[in-house]
Amino acid sequence: MPKKRRRKEDRTITKCLFPAAGYGTRFLPATKATPKEMLPILTKPLIQYGVEEAVEAGIHTMAIVTGRGKRAIEDHFDRSYELEHQIKGTSKEPLMNEVRSLITQCTFSYTRQVEMKGLGHAILTGETLIGSEPFAVLLADDLCTNGADSVLKQMIEVYEKYQCSVVAIEEVSMDQTDKYGVIAGNLIDGTDDTYRVTDMVEKPAPKDAPTNMAIIGRYILTPDIFDILRETKPGKGGEIQITDALLDQAKQGKVIAYKFKGKRFDCGSVDGFVEATNYFYEKSKREN
Ligand code: G1P
């Protein structure tokens, strides 16, 4: 039987939040006057890969939490009449096709995080753009790729089944646990990739980590997370951590961790950034 196409109003997750207020200090001086989300892998900025992943998952409302010095993101997702006029009819025109298509398919709204108080605080700042519906969160410096369904799309399917918050996880080597939120949980429903989370810790030292299952920058969150975040005290590094707020939901059995299918590059680090560049370069050579 042919798959029934979902109508827009049937979709459960319609908005994607992009926390994009961080300073990107690991990439100084490149990020002195340029948002880290605008650093390109080949010719495309990181945040555009993220928006494309959201669109692939059927999401067309992008909610971006920015900060000072991030205006280039807004300009990127806007028309540029002068430039478009200049390149019209030339061989360069197609280079703008992808971003132009995103601009016509999506709406972009922005709010500013005035003080940098952590990822949890950035997500709470986005409440004004999200309202009271479940939503996706995408951290653009985790660049994900998959031949078939995008990671967000896979996660939305998991959300639709369990109707609670979902985090994407991958196994990392034990000496890397202090870079991530780490979960513990039990496999459910006879799967080998879906866990009911029982514990989560933000950036534990290897000796304190419950497992090596690390959260990557993809989340589906239910809107009660905002009330929890309002009450969440600063945690690791003195910041309000989304991991701590999620632990509150996990204690009620309401967080699923999903081991996604695909590849993820940590483009928040120079090594991961170079790895992603090489990967996409090889891929583009194969495709051309
Ligand atoms: C954030 C979260 C962390 C998560 C990571 C994924 O950390 O706090 O729990 O594992 O994103 O990329 P950050 O990388 O912003 O320090």
C-alpha cells in the first residue's frame, strides 16, 4: 500500500530550535566577528546543513536563539537582491539555489539570549518562539549525515511512538565522556537502539560516567521542559544544563535515548571540522 502523505496539520513536530548564541572560542580568531554557525564545510555554513536536516524531517519553522554578533545568520536566511542581481544568468547563479529554496520553504524567527548561561538557558530563551508544543532542538556544530533518513527524522518517528522527550546518542570512547551529556538506561521493546533513560549526567569524568553513551546535539523535547528549566539550578560549569532538566523527566520515565543511524561530526572541534570537510569533499567529488 502506498504510504499516506502526512498533512501539515498532522505533523507532531513542526518547529526546530537552534541554540546559536555561543561564542565559538575554540575557533578563534575565525569566530571573532563571524558566528561559529556560519563556518563553512566546503561552501555551506554549518547552520544551513542543520536547517536542511530539519526540512528533511518535515519541519519548516526554524526558531533561532542568537546573541550579539550573530546577525550574519539572519542575513544568510534572507534574500540578497544586489548579489542575486549581479549573478543572475551567470554560472554562479545555481550556487544560491539551495539556500533560496530554504528561504521559500521555511520561516525563520529569532530571539536573543542576552546572557550566556548555558544550553538549558538558551533553550528556555527560545520558549517565546516555540510556545507549548513538542519541538526539535538541533545544535549546528554536530553535523550529521545519513544516506537514508536524517537523524531528526528518525527521532521524530521515535517520538511519535513514545510521546516523550528523545535524545540522540552514540557510543564514545570512555576517555571522552567529559565532553558530553552521558545517559544510562534500559533497552526497550526488544530493540537494540532504543533505551528508556534512567540516569543522565552532564560531562562526567570517565570514572564517574554511568556508561559511554553520549548525547549528541539532537533532541525532541516536550514543552513541560520549559517549566522544569525555569526551576533548574546551575549545574556543571555554573551553567543551566538541559541534561539536568531532562533528568527530571527521566525520573518519571519520560526520556528515550535513541542510538541513531548515520554519521556525526563534532564540528565544534578543529579535528571534527577537518574530518567533516574531508568527508564532504570526497563525497562531492564522487557525485560530480
Ligand atoms: C552540549 C550538551 C551536552 C551534549 C552536547 C552535544 O554540550 O551540554 O550534554 O552532549 O552539547 O554536542 P556542548 O557541546 O555545548 O558543550
